[in-house]
Amino acid sequence: MTYEEFKKLQYKAENKEENLLTEEELNKLKPYKVDNAIIMAAGYSARCMPLSNVLPKGLFRVKGEILIEREIRQLQEAGVKEIIVVTGFMQEKFQYLRDKYGVILIHNDDYDKYNNIASLYKAQNYMKNSYILCSDNYYADNVFHKYVYSPYYSCVYSEEYCDEYCVLEEDKDGYITSIKRGGGKAWYTIGDCFFDRKFSDTFVKYMNEEWNDMNTRNMLMDDFHIQHIDELKLKKVEREKNKVLEFDTLEEFKQFDNSFEEFMNENLDQSNEVIKVFSKYSEVKSYHSVPTVQKSGRLHLNENLFKPSPKCLEVLKNITMEDLYLYDLGRNDELVETLSSSLGISSNNIFIHNGSAEVIKSIGSILLNENDIVLIPSPGWSYYKSVADAKFAKCITYEVCEKEDTYEYNIEDLLQKAKENNPKVIIITSPQMPTGCGISYNDIEKVIRENTNSIILLDEAYWGYGNDDNKFEKKIITKYSNVVITRTFSKFYGLADIRIGYGLCSYPLRRTICLDLPLFRACGISRKIAVAAIKDTEYYKKMKLETNSVREWFYTELNKIPGVKAYKSESNFIFIKLDNADAGRVRAYMEENGLLIRLFTDKDALRLRITIGPKDIMERVIYQLKRALR
């Protein structure tokens, strides 16, 4: 049956004229009749704490209606009678729906272990011509039908970059052929989707074949679909913005519904001190990296793909049982002493932590209070803001500006913002992430000298790749008591997973920051590996020369490509602007071809950041980038 013929019959059937359809017409419609709807309602909804501690998100009341009840009523009004609700967390709260609406309840007892693919696994016997829905979506209009022509996923358009599943490509028949997480100027999937019987059978087949793989169990339904997108074809159904909504946080509920605060008060004991704590932190988002099991082509995390010194691995061959079961309580710390000797800095000015990210977090934990101001660079690392948010401090950005062939710190903007806002902490990253630019000693000292009431945090995570022989760190930390320099063994030394970082600062500041350090020293085995890395100066001298040589070659080759602008870098990555291409689509194309790269936003425009690896890898990047741009 053609789509035009279907629409005519669907209109008759759904406008109270079904009794006027002939038997032949009814038989034609029969394969398109919706068998049921499966509503997934098993999750924790942790971002909606503390309310989600006492009530599943699907049972929140929005504009006078319970979310899942509104969805059920819309389905029933459309003629979908069989409705399956897959429960998990607080399953008992959904029991009333069986009596009130006649729904079928299925319990997903793996809700606390796996992702929402587990809910479909539990409901697989009901998957036919089925709507697949989430309990917490809000449909401004009734989008459901008794008869549906093709399997589909509803989509909403976003002009700005969004962390959603974005449709990249469709075939000539309108079926989605490529979806990737994150993008802008794109349609992204949201709300209702419909599986026809063929789609459901194929989905269930693959799901059962792969269920013993833990990676499959930990997938979202969307990721599983992407994994089999060539066989699992869905059409894109375009919806108007704000017609299909999903709420991730309590603040989003409040913005949509002025009465939602009242609903919260009805369900929460606001005098309870524990509830107060949960309420206070409910809108704070934790920083996290996107999970990946991919071992090669990882050009998105700035890991050292030239690898650490082989002597680091040799350390593990000499590990004793005592290294495993005894605390290291010796008076001296070999790593601190080795750093002290290498840097020419007193051990009183050095402290060790579990990576420089943890150093930064401890500085925030000790120094920041609610409503304090933190100056951070833009573009820059979003982790700084997450640390400030956890202390309810406020971030104000200053500019790192695009120049002809590099980026450059706008020192005037930084100083002006500092003068206007009296920040508690000023963060400077050098080499700067993600642009790769450096900052001169004179500029650093100028910032320090004019902001004696602020702590200056100089994040040198990418120390080692530039001209690091001037030993200015000793001069700074002995001259100024309000400066802390943070470094890590994750980048230059290639030891990302041993989790060792350190700080350099005046003794009074060190003593203060150390109040938030681990009770016992950072892992002793990791510290021994770090010591071996510091001592192997010849290896890292050669590694630095090779990295910088490949970086300069890569920079030159990129700038030969029409429409590509690469910027000079003092680190192990290159920042890139695309003049006439969608950076999000390019990133997705590279990922499809085994190369993971990172997106950053600079003044609302997307940029690419690519880690420098051995030359054969970077030649592959150039080749695939040219193909992506074509």
C-alpha cells in the first residue's frame, strides 16, 4: 500500500469512521495496526534528586498531570489499548496503574546494573508493532496513532551544539543511516519511536545474540540501534521544538511549570537536613569523560601515544608483597625528593596527589566558598567550572583570542575582569587547552603582581612539550605566596592511568592545600613508576623531539587542505577551524573510521582538537580528514 493510500485510510480509521471502512480496506490496514506501547520507567533519575529519591521521575506531576498517566491517556485516546510499563527503581509506586488504566507491569530487576536496553530485554516478548517510550517525556499534543506506516524516531532540530543523538544522514527513502552523540545544526532523537514487527524481530534477534556481552547490557537503546543501524532502519519524523519535551533536572521542571515547586514541597520534608543537602546539590553536574572501549585511534583525550619509558614497566617486575599490603609511612617521599632534585625546588614547596585534576579539585575544595568568583579562560577546560559549581562559586570567563596563526591570552581582558570582580581564584592554563598557546613569564607575573588578593592557579598539565628550561617556577613560588602550579604525569610522561600529579607552591599555601589531600600517600607503586619516568631523561628528550617534529609536520599538512585552519601549538595537540564544513559531522565521520577526536566551542563555533601521535597515525588522520571534507 502506498503512503498516500495509507494516509487516507488512517484518517478514516482515526476520525470515528472506522465502521465505514470496507473489509478490504480493514485488511489493508491490519499490518499497520499498533499492537501495544512499551513504556520504560525503571531508572534512578539521579539528576532529579532529592525528589527522585522518594518518587520515580515518571510519576512527577507537571502542569496538573502525572507524566506517565498523561502518556498512557494519550495512547489510549489514540486507540492503543495494550500498554506495558517496565518498572525497576521503586516498582511499588507504579502498581496503582494496573487498576487505574489496566496496564501490564513488568519488573526489570537489573535496573540497578545495566542501562535501558535491559528494560527492552525484559519486555522482548511484547515487541511487535510497538511504540517504545520513556515514562518521563511530555507531549504537548497527542502524537500517537492507532495505525503507523513505518518504523520511526521523532526528532527535534537544534541550531546550537547539543549532547544528544544527532541524525547525520538519511537515505533516499528517508531512513536514518547515521546517528552520532553530540552535534549542532542537526535533528536529534527525542521522545516517541515506533518499531514495526520486522524491526522488533531483528532488534530482539541481535539483542539475544549479544546479551552475554557486558558492553551490550550497559548500552542505551540508542547506542544499540546505532551499532546495527544498517539492519535497523528508522525514519526521521520531524517534530516542532517544545512539542516533545524531556526534563533532565528539577530546574528544567520548574522552568516549564510554575507550580512544580509546590509539587516538590508536597513530597519532600523540607525540614529534613538530609533532604536539604540533596536539594542543594541536585542541579550540580559532575564532570566525566565519555566512555570508550576503543584502544587505538584515541586522539580525543591527549594521552601520550608515544608511550612512557620502558623503565616504567620494569618497575612492576620488582614489586614486592610488602608494596601491596603495607602503608608507606616512611619519613621521606622518594617521589617528592626526586622532583625536588629534578626541578631545583625545595621539597617543602611540593605536594603529590592522584593526578592534576585532583590537585585542582582539592584547591577548589579548600579555597572556594559559595558565591566566590573564579576567572577561567574561554575557550577552556569545562572541568574548572564543574569544580567551582560543586562549591557554588561563580565562574567568569576571560578571552583567549584567535590570531593569524595561533591563539593568544587576552591579558588586558583578564586583568579588567579581575579588577571588576575581585576573584578568589584566577586559572591560567599553559600550554592552553584546547588551543595549545602558551603564556609568557612576564604576562604571568603581571597577573600575579596585580592580583595579590587572588590565588593564581597555573595549570601546566601539558608541561614538557615547550621550552621548559627557564625554571621560572622556582622564581614564582619563592617570590609569591599566592601561586600554585599544577602538573601531571598523565601527559608528557605518558602515565595517564597511574594517576599521579603534583603541585608547586609556597609552604603556607602547600600546608593549606594539603588539608584536602588523601590521608595516606598516593599509590606507592604509582609513585615508583613516576620516579623511574623522571630519571629516564634521555628517553623523554627523544620522545619530546619526535612529538614536536610530528606536530609541526601535521600543522603544515593541515594548512595545505582547503578550508582548514590549524593553529600553532606548544603541546601534544592541534586546534583546528573548518571554514566550510560541519565540525560535528567531520568528528562523526572520523569516529566511523576509527579515529576519535574532540569538539570544542569558541564563540559559538565548533572547533576540532586532535592529539598528536606517531606519524603513521597522523598520516591516517590527514587522509580521513580529506575524505570527510569531500
